[in-house]
Amino acid sequence: MFHRIFLDTNILLDVVLNRELFVADAEKIFLLQDEGHLTIYVSALTLANVSHIVKRNGKDPYKVIGSILKWVEVVDLELNHFEKTLASQFRDFEDGLQFFSASEINSIDAIITRDKSDFKPSTIPVYTPQEFLKHFNS
């Protein structure tokens, strides 16, 4: 059973930007959290990325991040995350940072992303939102 999940930036962006093809599954994950089934974690990097992207899309980053902080636990970025990413097999630097941030969470169950290919070196199970919801409901 899943209890602690780490969301990649793209999942948060699906919700805050209301991305038509992806928002429904992302919202279902947040509903599970709202019902007390999950604790959702994101990295501080995710919040920085989201604030930048939503501002480019005409939204107020202060309001968006303020709303997100009511729903998630935030994992700080640390120097060792950068060092581990540099020494890792992650092809995408940002996703390496995400993985090493997630690996700091005690008893983390999964990373949820729409781009699993960037997380191939992960030792934490990685699911798309659809895969996660299927496994959670079975």
C-alpha cells in the first residue's frame, strides 16, 4: 500500500495549469491525500520551477505556491543532492535532484511523474499517475 509519495514537477503543473489531458489523474492523487490516504511530498526545486512557469503563464506565483503549501510536505534541496546527481547515472540533472530529494524521505513508497524514462536509475518505484492510481485502487 502507498502512503508516502513524491510528486515530480510535471504533476503539480498539470493541476495548477489545468492541463486538459492530465489534470483529472493529478487531481485524483490530491483527493487521495485530502481523504487521508497519502502524504504528498515535493522538493523545494519543484516549488521554484512551478513559480517560474506559472508566472510565464500569467498566474500569480505567490498565490499558486501558497495554495500548494497547504497540500504538500516540502523536502529541502541540499548540497549532497547536487553532488550525488553529478556522480549519478541520471541523464536529466533536474530529475536527479528530484530523485535524491525523494530518497531523503523516510519510507517513501513511490515517485509519480509523467516522464518515467528520466528516472531509469531510480531505486524508488516510479509510476505515471495512471499506473499509480491503478495500483492504489487494486
